Amino acid sequence: MDNGFVHFLYDYFLELGMSEYAAHLLNSATLLVVAILLALAMDYIIWKILRYIAINIARRSRTNFDNFLVTNRVPRGVAHLPPLVFMLEMVKWIFVDYPTIGYWALKFFQVLAVILILRIVKRVLASIKDYLKTLPRFRDKPIDSYIQVFMIFAWVTGLLMIIALITGSTLWKFFASFGAASAIILLIFKDTILGLVASIQVSANDMVRIGDWITFEKFGADGYVIEINLATVKVQNFDMTITTIPTYSLIADSFQNWRGMRESGGRRIKRAIILQQRSVRFLKPEEVESLKKIQLISAYITQRTEKIDQHNADHKADKTLAINGRNLTNLGLFRKYAETYLEHHSAINKKMTLMCRQMAPTSQGIPIEIYAFSTDKRWENYEYIMADIFDHLIAATPYFGLKIFELPTALETSLANEKG
């Protein structure tokens, strides 16, 4: 730029009778205001042009990525770059008579340029994150963690560049000097480093995905993972509260991921009915005939009775005592009924494990456990199916002469003591 142009107002101010100092100062101030106004006008015009181009490209494009670039205001950030470059060139001439002020003005706009580039990088990364979350193969991946890692490196690099610009040093010298302070850096960024390592391990080992149902008793979390980032994992519990878990806790502690159940053919039902042991007995012939009216096990009772009678006849069992030979018990028929009922239940997956098993007797009685899988894995429907099954089986126990264990009330205890 011609020095005559730089001093075009200086001579005019001298002619007005100003001192050389005042003329220099007012000349530089006027040029600075003009340069700023030109830069603002340039910024506005470039932004309008870029915005028009970006919107038209986004409308015609088949992908959503350019839409996210517009949404995250990337064109607006890019529009600031030409005016900033213009100001970097202008300050060299505006403050030609004030080298110290010119030096620091140049440093100021250089720092501003670094910050602007960092903001553009942040917006581009945000656009990439939003775009990847729309793709099915990335929807359950911890994209936020990776974006945060990139931004941490970008901000650290930018901070070092700003310090290097202000001090007049080189970036490589700062990286070398940071080696001596590595212990302090590791201490300051301990949680960030742990989160970074944990995020990589969680993603590499496919331990947790967004949308997984996890149970983490240590933190009181029981719900769906809605966000995985560098420092924390957010879980929306079933009462709609949000629990925040440190990412590295997924590596350091034990938690339960229900993804396997959700991807399988059913959700497990594992619950027992406890029956009084004194209610278990051999069935009399007339009782067996009466139970044949239960349609689900009528054919089984007939077939089983024929085999038992044949066995007792072959072994000449003395049936004056029920204990001799082979017999049907009310508990055995109830187990068979419960198993047959499950086999005919429309909400039970017949291809997965299905059984009604008798467990070891306890001081409370004999547990009869139902072990099956419901085809519907949604929590509310699963609870309804399980309740429906046990409603029926509990109501069925009296037909077999069985009694369910309950702790005696104070009145029952008192009456028992009086009889005793």
C-alpha cells in the first residue's frame, strides 16, 4: 500500500493547524475506523453470498450433511475469515507510524484468527456429529466422545499457538517445554484421559451403546443410555430421572447390560410359588378321576394312570397302602399342569427354555419355580404376562389340594396356641 494513501489525511490535518503528533494520531484512528467499517461491510456481503450458495446447495443435495453445516452456522463462521485477513493486512499500514501499537494490534488479530478457526472447526465437528447420528450404523456409537477428543486436541493446540504468538516463540518450543510439565498436565487432565481411554475401550469392546438398557446399582441407574461422551454417560431411568455415570466407571466397575435379552427371542420369567409341604399327598382313585376333568392334563392323566396300573399289577403292589407301588401326587400333577399351561400360553416363546421345576424345600415350604421366556420384551407387557401366568397358577392350586405358604397372622397364631 502506498504511504501517500496512508498519510492522505495527515497532510489535511496539518493544514487545519494540528500538531504533528495529533495529526498522526487522528490519521491512524480515522484509518482504523474506516478499515473496521469496510471489514464489517465485507463480512456482511460475503455472509449473504455464502448463505445463499449454501442454502441452494443444501436444497439440491441428496445428503443431509450440508443441511447440518447450514444449521450449525458454518458459512457464517467462514464469512468472518476474509474480513479478518483484510484487517491483518491493514494494521501493518494503519499503525506504520506507531510500530509498538501496530505490533500488538497485529498480535490481537492473529489471536482472533486462531479463535475463529477453532470456532469453525467446532461447528464443522458438530455438523459431522449430527450427520453421523442420522446414519443407522453410527446411531448407537459414542460419537460425542470422539468429537470431544478432537476438540480437546484442537483447543490445546490453539491455546499453545496463541501463547506462541503473544510471546513471539515457536509452537515446537512450547511442545518441548510441555514435556517437562507432563506430570502436572496428567494430573490436571486425569479425568479427561481416563474418560478418553474408557470411551475407546467401551466402543472397541462394544460394551455399551446408545439405547442400551443398563442397570448400575452403584450409581442408582436403571434405564436407557441416552448419551455417551468423554466424561460421562447419561442414563434415563424408568421414572424419567437422569443419572450421570463417569465413563471410566464402565470399565472399573461391574454393571448389567440388558442388550442380550432385548436381542434374544424373549425375556426371562423366573419366579416361584411356595407351597406348604403338609399339603402334598398321594391322590386317591376318585380324586384322579375328578382331575381328569381338567382339559389340559386329561390325556396325560389317562395315559399316566394306565402305565401306573400296569406297573403295580406287574409288581403285585399292595394298594391297601397308598405308599406301595407307583402313585400320582397332587404336586406332580400340578407341576405337569403348570408346564402344559405354559406350553399353550400364546405369550410364551416355545423355542426357548420352558419348564416348571421343583426346588429344594425350605423352612417356608416347597418352591415351584416357573422358568420361561415371554415373547414380548417390553417392560409393561412383560409384567402383565408374568402376572397373568401367576394369577392363573395361584388360583389353580386349590383344585389340586395344595396350599400356598403365607406367614400366619397374629389371630391364627393365637388360635393355634389355644388348640395346642
